[in-house]
Amino acid sequence: MKNRFCDRFQCCNMFVLKRSHHNPILKPVKEHPWEAHAVFNWAPVFEKETGLTHCLYRAMTNPDVMGGPTFSLSTIGYTVSTDSVHFDQRRQFIVPEYEWERFGCEDPKITKLGDKYYIFYTGLSTYPFTPSGIKVALAITKDFKVIDRKELITPFNSKAMALFPEKIDGKFAALLTVDPDLPPAKIGLAFFEKEEDMWSLEYWNRWYSSLSQHVLPIQRNSSNRIELGSAPLKTDQGWIVLYGVIQHHESENRTFGVEAVLLDLQDPSKIIGRTSSPFLVPEENYEKYGYLNDVIWPSSAIIIDDLLKVYYGATDMNCCRASIRVSDLLRAMTREGREEVVRRFEKNPLLLPSPKNAWEERAVFNPAAVDSGGRIHVVYRAMSLDNTSVMGYMSSKDGYDFDQKTEEPIYGPTQPFEEKRVPNGNSGCEDPRITKIENRFYMCYTAYNGVEVPRVAITSISEEDFVKNNWRWTKPIIFSPYDIDDKDTCLFPEKINGQYMVLHRVASHICGDTLNSLDFEKERITKCIQLIGPRPGMWDSKKVGIAGPPMKTEKGWLLLYHGVSDDSVYRVGAALLDLENPANVLARTSDFLLEPEEEWEKEGQIQNVVFPCGAVIREDTIFVYYGGADSVVAGATISLSELLRILS
């Protein structure tokens, strides 16, 4: 089958981040005044020999209203766990002792090198807090019982420093955030001949004077703020480094997120890979509501086997954890490491607008697909020059070569809710999704007359008539509310817990609803049970909607969906829904499967769009059919087993 595909295939940047169901793992303890207000930004160290997880974290007091600090004082606490979930023996470990930390000790990062634990943290020497009083400090211990040494490290504004866990070319190496409070913040790389150089004023003055030579080119946008999140983690392909990013830092709409870069093993000044966008943003309630709403911040990470565990603070109040498969993350960051999970067809586009057929002269796009009678049937949206949308049809035996196509529309506007009311304005029947239930095909589509809001219409046809191209569709019925803009709708292919389920989109969310029957004279969509929403700062930050109907697999209902970013690029991702309760989203790709790359996906009626409305499964291959730039029909395949492996 290899010749069916384009030599230049689309590799998906696909991995899944899963939050721990124990989140938040550490919370404030009101009985401990030193950590009664907040605990967050934690850093663990896992000891293979003992199975213990030692952890340091930032702890904050409640403000003292009787003559003490009028702010919450930060110190660094210690706790330990035998299972990395339940922590006890909580106690203060690093507290202010010197002038350069007298107003607080924040955000520890730990690296074990030899028999020592190097703990870098932020020391605060001024209040009110000023850039000149925010610097990196260091504590060294061998056992988390006694601090053997404390030093002020940097003479300039800095935060979030961490050592590499081994020497590079015989030298200590470290990453640190420079000028975090004097934007733009930068992440720099430093090397030390000996341990004492880490706190050498002469060394740092020399280093800072040539700062541009030490900065890693991580910053994507000057309006963003970045900060080192984790100590470097060694893999066969490079050093994984997590960092925090605040998009549009000075704006009211700023968004906190987590990204990753991959540094060369021998020369960590070289970035050899990175994630395409943030993969962790505030979504859960414990990440959205707290001391500071809508804040997450990466503080550390460890690798155990093939699992990268990401430790982060939520709302500057709690300690949380998430995980990613290392192999999937590496593939997403480096082209050389990616497998061919998603591949475009060699003969794309499959269908172009036809000047000989007036009804499809302007555009053909957004196809639905079903598999029946040994053929894959594609029903696509077509537009005439006066912007009327109808449905066209083509079919294929193998899913690649389409040898049957109608020269007339198979479906078009017949009712007032979809007939043109504005000359040359958009109207008609848009974006079909087709579900087979028993021996009938039910087609949901967007009905629009150019005046009223777009609504969901439904019609059906027997499977026998459909396969024989006898287009005896039932009279369409509007089954969404008459005053709500509703689109991107489909039925599940079978009853779930005695009811039919429908997916639809209201505003920017994918919603669900249940129906007692398929009598659409009586049944209506009445509610929006929110299943999947936009993720601020990510590739699907603006809005989401379903692609085609969910496909039943042994792991769950597989749902492809489109996501739109803040810059209005349409991409495709995937989610896995629980078989018994599809409102339970088991997993969701943190990055996209498919994005506009080809010219015909980037240029057309609408730029930068890949938009599927249907897919079918044959053996281990998912055939996905999509519109490119709202102008052409194209196809791609996805490995079912690989996609399920990543999602499950």
C-alpha cells in the first residue's frame, strides 16, 4: 500500500498528558502555621535504593496581622513518601537565615550529583519585592536532614536554576532563568570548572557581561515570559527540559502553560527538538480556582522507565502531578524520532471544484464517510458561485481511488430554514455527519438560510437505498433549539444505557445530549453537557468541534475532533471516551494529529484549514476524509493501534 501515500507525509506531533487522579497531592495544612496558606512548586528526588521519594516544596504562611510580615512568608518544606502519592513527615527545611533571603525562600530545584543534593532556590532580600532583591541561592545536603552549605549564587536578578545530573565535558553545567523580573526573561546555560565557581562573584560578573553568548533560543514571542521548570533529564536522544511560559504576559488574557525542549547530549547549547505549543494549561478546578486563579507552573520532573512525571504548582496553592510517555514526547519533539502515524494520500486533493457543474463550481469540502457494501462512500459539501451549499457523492472500493461520482447533488435545501434568503449569501446544507444505526443512515448537517442562526437538521435514508444511490431521504427536521447557533452534530451508532446519544457544538465546546428515541418529530437537543472545550494557549485554544461520529473500539469511543487556535488555524486531534459513559473523557491528545501543511490546505476560501467530517475503520487503518482550506476534498490514514496505544 506504500504507493498510496505521499512521499512527504505528515507526522503527528502526538502524545497524551494525563493528570494524576490523586491531584492535588499536597495541600496547605492549617495546623502548621508555616504552610497554612499555600504549598506549591515542588521538587522530588526518587531513590531507587530505598524506594523513597524525597520532596521539597514552597510553603507560605498566613500574613501576621500583629507586627509580623504583612505578606505571606515563603520557606521550603520537606516531605517523604514510599509510593510518591502519600507524603508525611512534613517539616521546614530551608528557612531565611541570611540577608539575601530574609524575606523568603522560594521554588526549590534539586539535582543529585555524586553524594550531594544541590538545591537551588530563589532568595528574596527586599520588600516590597524588587528585581534587585530576587536572586538564586543554593543549599547543599547529603541526607535531607542537615544543610551542609548555603550560598548566594547570582549577583543579578535570576530564578529557577538547576544543575545537570552529570558533568558535561568534565564540567558542572546548569540552566537558570535570567532577568525574570526585567523582561524579556531568558534561560541561560552556565559551566563551572569546580563547585566553588557556582558562587563566585567574579565568575558571574564575567558570565553576565557576555549574557547573549549563554542564552538558549527558547523564547517564541517577546510578549511571553519564560522560566526554567525542571532540571535537565537525560534520555538516549537528548536532555529533556521543561519550562513555564506565560503567553501575553502583560495582558489581562495572559495564559500559563508548560512546554519542553530537547537539548543535545554533548552540547546542550543546541536545541534539537521542542514541543509545538504548551501541553499543560489550567483546565481542572484545582488549577483554575485558588490563591491565584488559572495558574499552573512546572517545578520539576523525573523519569521512571518510560514515564515522565511532571510536577507542578496549581493556583500558587497546591502541588500536582501529571505524566507523559517519554517515547511519545521524544517523537513529538524530533522529526527523526516520529513514526508515520498519520499520512496524507498520494493523490491528494481527491476532489477539486468542477467548473462544468454549477452546484460545485466554487468549492467541494468537509466530507462525511461510511463503509457499506464493500465500498467507502463519501458525501461532501459543495458550493455554487452564489454560495449555496448542497451535498455531492463519490465512492471507492479501497478508500483511495474514487471511481464513482454523481454529476448531480444527492441532497440540497428544500425547507425554509435552509433556503436562500439573502441573494448570494451563504445558505443551504452544510458539513454532513453520517451515522449508521441498524439498517439506516442518519445524516446530521448544519441548516442555514442566511438570516436565522445556523441550526442542526437531520434526515435519514435506508442503507439499501443509499448503497444503490436511490436518494430517498426523509424530510429534514430541525432538532436543535431554534434560537441557538448549533453545529458539528452526530449520533452515536448504538444505544448507550438505553438511550441514544448525540454530540453537537454550542459556542466553542463539544457538548452531549441524550435522546429517548429516533422519532425526531418528538425528540430535540435540549441541553449542552460539556465534554470537551478549548484549552487556552494550546493548539485548540479558540474552539473545538467534532470531526465525524465516534468510532467504537475495545479501548473506548474514538473521537476525532477539530481545534482552532487563537490565530485561526484549524487542526485535528483525538479523544477517547468511556464506552459506558461517553461524557467521561478518558484521554485527549496534547498535540495535534494533522495541521495545514500543503498549499491546498493553506490557501483557499478559508486559509489554514483541515476539517474532517467523517472517517471509517478497515482493519488497523482509519481512513479520514477532510476539507482543505474550505475548497477541496482530501484524505489521510491513521494507524488505529498506534493511536489507541497513545491514548490509552
